[in-house]
Amino acid sequence: MAGIITNATVNHISTTLSPVGVAIAVATNSTVQVAIAAAAGAQWTGSRAALIVCVIMVLVMVPVLIVFRKPIGSILKPLPEKCRAKFRLRKIKSCFLRIFCCSSCGADSRYQGLTEAPEVLTVTLIGADEIKTNKNFYVQIWTEPQEAAPRASNTHAQANQGALSLGMERLELDWFGDEEKLIVQVVEFPQPGGDKPLGDVQLTRERILQYAREASASKSDVQAGSRRFDVVKLNPDQVKYRKRGLTSPDPVNIMTSFMLTKAQDKVGLGIAVDEDESQRLRRENELLKHENNALKTQLTTGGSVTPALKAESIMKLVLKFDISARNSGAEQVNVMSFKDALEDGP
């Protein structure tokens, strides 16, 4: 091995050097050999230590994954949808332009074309009936994946079990064409700060395009592109995260809820029920109520057909959908030309 003083070399040195030089050469040779042996030992010890650490991590992670499999599954459940939202072709193109291109190659205009919607989705609120809330309410709409704040309608007065005109109010959203669905949500407004989501209508992109084509073919017909929808009641869990502007549970809340139920079970404060179990019990309870009502109906009318369980509706909304091109020739306003409010005094 290069750098090691062999015995032949020592013999040669002994004939040319003094006894002191020979002693130094022999000592150097011994030191180098000891250093090589120590390095080899350290390498062996390091590799074994790394192997032991990996084994310990596996032994620790397997029980953790088994114990936390339910919350981890709940956290990972919306992950594919979020990945689709982040890796849409439009998003990939805009990211590429922002990183690799500059204004000299016209990237600014192309980037603006990817970030500004070429079309506008207009949802016209025509009316509502079979209303089962005695509180004032308003309507929110947004698209999924969500890229902008929801649009909200005017607040409408209570009309329990009655019909109500919504005044043909028009709500507009940016429409890129790669949205997955539209959500129309009815929110109760009893007082400021007391907003409570009640129910929603979820429509896929394909259905929106179908209604928009109908409306485009018969622009003068108010019924073209219009439908009457059941607003499905939200369950208590959905209400909680919709209040926070979420469409799926927050991962932190899922893990916190799981830990609290486990702690509750350990200290004997009650039976711990996780979120999935709670939803399952709630569905079973609703099914039992439905079967009980069906049995009462059969005993009263003598019928034998049990109707299928349907989601509870809080009202019916009549909505019209239209997609139009965005007005790209809008007048540019010089905001600096306007009078400043500070000039009017305090």
C-alpha cells in the first residue's frame, strides 16, 4: 500500500542513515500501521452502529404505525386530491415559466395568461323553496381545487317551509376549465359572527359545462341551463371544518382528537370513540330512524315497500349556470389620478 514503509525500505535506510534515523523510520512505520488499523476499526464500528440505528427505527416505527393507523389514514385520505390540485398542467407550466424564463423572452405575458382565468362562470340565484330553516341565510360558491375566496350572496330573510325569490342575483367566479367541481353552500346567518354552514350542492365540471352549453344555446330562455337542486344537510363534523373554511378535516385536529380519545380511554373517563367510529355510529343511527319511520308508514298504510334512505335536504335551490369569455379589453384606470381622502381633512 502506498505510503507504508516496508522492511526492505527499513534495511536500505539502516545502511544509509544513522541509528537515530533508523529508529525514527521504524517508529513512523509502526504509527502508520496503527493508524490504518484504527481507521478500519472505526469504519467497522460506524457501519454496525448505523445498522443498529436502522433496526431500532424500524422496531419503533412499526408499532407507531399500527397504533396511529386510523389518524394517519385520515390524514393521507385527501392527499391524492391535493396532489392533483398542485400538479395540474397549468400549475406546472406557470412554475416552469417563473423559474426558467425571463421578461425578455415574453414570459411575463405567458405567465399572466396562465394565472388569469380566460373565462367567467356566472351562477344566477333564481329562487328557493321547501326551506327548512327559520333563520336568515346567504349562499356561498367556490370551485375545487379552491384558488380564490368564496363569493357570497346577499342575506335573505327567513321563509320557513315557503318559497323565496332570490332576485336573480348573479355571482361570478374565475373559470380556468380545469376545475374539478363547484360547491354551492347555504350558510345560516342568525347574527354577526354566528354564521353556520347548513348544507351544500356539489356539481362536477362536466355538469357545469352541460348546463352552460344549454344556456348558451338559448340565451333568452331563463330555464335553459337552470336546474332545481336539493341542498344536502351537512353533518356536524362537516360543519366544524366548513366554519374554518376547510373542505376536509385539518390533519392537526385529526391527530389531536385521536390523542384525546386515547387519553380519555386510559384514564377511564368514558369510551373513546374516534372520528371514523363517530361517523359510522351516526350513519347507523340515521338508518335506524329511517327504518323506524318506514315501519310506521307500513303499519299505517298497509304498504310493503321500504323507500331507500335519502340524504336530508334543507331546501331546494333553483340555479342557472353560464360561462362567458372574460372581457380582456377592460379600461386601465390610473389610480394615482384620484383625489386622496386625506385632503378632505379629519
